[in-house]
Amino acid sequence: MSKQRPLISVAFICLFLLTVSFTGCIDETDKSTEPIDSHIQLDTPSALPDWNDGDYHDYYKTIDVLHEFQIKYPDLVNLFSIGKSALGKDIWCIKITNEQNIERKYSCLIDGTIHGCEWEAGEACLYLAEYLLINFEGNETVTDILNTTEVYIAPLLNPDGRQIDDRFNENGIDLNRNFDVDFGRIRGHSIPLGKLFGRIKIPYLRFDRLHKWFPKVPLFVTNSGRRAFSEPETQAIRDIMMELDNYDFSFYVNCHTAVHTLSSPWHVFKPPFEMSNQEKKIHDDVIEWVVENTEYEDGDLSFEGYSYTASGTAADWCFKEFRIPSFTFEILSQDYEPGAGGGKHDNLVHWMKTTLPVFIYLLVNIENLHDWETPDIQPLLPGGVPPTPLG
């Protein structure tokens, strides 16, 4: 009898362990069939705007799209005019943020088509706006951006020039030479002519023969206006930046075509002050990330094969005035588009996809950029972005 008790005890223990183990398997199986919490859906891949090649937006189509955004996303979109063009057209700006979140937010400004013939610069702004809107509450990265950031986007800074496919505004002025930073300097490829006698437009002057024999003479200069901020368009840009300075203004991107680079101050011939080591480092960090993760390059502005300084630019003035990271983003490439602008091109969707990584990287790092700290947050990008470079 005493010999059987240990055997019975062992059998009982084995039966108990087997039961517990089997029950655990059932519990584990039950857990795997439970529905996934809804918040995990925020990790789903982001969607891309459904654009077609060749579907460009002129001034009036741009207005239609911006109004559609406001109607469709009333809790995310605020559409307003920041001023008028020389011909009286409204310069529209869209603020995108989650209005339901009233905690502290950082702000940024991304704009395009300050040169009216550089169409992709404005298209990239519209593409970014739509990307943010269609992915809010469906993608964690975008949702976090709009919960913590007010993204201001102004697609068409030069609506008059855009309508006639011209670099200059209605007064023949290069708006991106009309800002008050090293203004009107010939060695900065600008000349303060304005409109002669109030009537005669002289958008640019070329000095091909002089430049050949005297390389320090610019090949060309553009009309910067008689004085800084002489043009209504640049006054509007100045004023919106001054307003954003009250709302943790954190970075600025001025979009162009077609030099294929992201560049930072200084572009002027004679900088008004020396950038600090930390400011230079953060600008360099951003450009290094772009070079490593996109097809865009780090390089000086160039035209017709030679580098040049550019006094009176929007990005330089923004950095000078507000001391925030400021960039000139040159979309396309000169191999693809040898001249400056020039209307429609093919492969529009490709070029839009090349711009998204740059914008999203800056947006996810907006707090670091505001504080001049290393922008080391890596963005999660949608599939196919960035695309394979064109052959």
C-alpha cells in the first residue's frame, strides 16, 4: 500500500501538468483569434495621391483643389489668402493641422512657383497637401505630424507668372531677388532696375561677351525691383512669415526647378553674418540625409554650367530674419530639363514621389529643427518612395 502512494502521486502530478499545458494551448489559440485593437491600424502603409502624368494645375485649378480640400477635410484645413499679385490675384495658402488637438504645435512654411515657369514647384506643394490629408488617422507618421504641427503650404507665390509660363511677375521682377538680404547686388546676379519710367519692363540683362573676357562679370542678372519688397507678392510672403514667427516657426522650404539639389543659406554674394557652427551642422545634416536617401544632391545653385550667387532670395531672408533652418529645393534635374521651367513635362508623378521623402523627413524632425538639434528621426515612407531615378 505504501509503495502505491508514490506512484499515484506521480501520476496525479503528470495529469495536472498535462491539463495545465493543454489549457494553456487553448488559451493561446483563443488569443490569436481575438480581433486586433483598432489603434494598430495606424501602422498601415500610407497611400499616395491618385495623380496622372500631365495633370498640371494652373492658378484656377489650384484654387479648385484647395477649396475641395477645405470642404472635404473641414477639421484639418484652413484656406486663406496671404495677399494679392500685381494683377490682383489672391495668393492662396492652406494650413493643415488637426484642429481638435489644441496642445502646443510647431509651424513650418513650404511654398512654390515664386518663379512662374517652374510648375513642378507648385505641384509638389499640392501633392504634399493631398498626401497629408488622405493619410490622417490611417497612418501613424502622418497622424503624429498633423497632431503636433501646423503645416502651411502656398503652392503659387507668383500666380500672374504661372498663368503665362513666365519666370517674372507682371512687373518684370524676379521675385526671388526682391527680398531684403544683400539686395540688388550685381555680383549676386541681380540689378535694382524696377520698372523704368513706371512702364518699361526689363526682366534681365545678359553680358555674354563681357563674361567671356572678364569671368567675374556675371553672365546675366535679373531685375530685383527698385527696392526690397517692392512687389506685392514678396510683401505677402514676408507678412505670412512674420505671422508664423508667433507660432514656433521651425523651418522653411522654397521650391523651384530644375537644378536637382537641396541647398541652404547662404546664396548671397556677401552674407550679412556668419552662420554659427551649430546652424551649419544642422543644415548639413539635413542635406546629408537627402543625398543619402533620395536622388537629390548637395550643390550650389548653377545655371548654364556655372555656379552663381543669388542675392535677395526668400530662403536667405527667412534665415537672416528668423534664424530657422531654411532651404531652397530644386526639383527635377538639368539633364531632364536643361532650361529654367518651361511648362509641362512628362513623368510628373515620378517627380512628385521624389519630393515626398524630403518633406516628410523635415516634418517628422520639426521639433529638432526648431531647437537646432540633430534631425535623426527616420521617417516611414510609402512603398515606391523614393522611386528609382529616371534613366
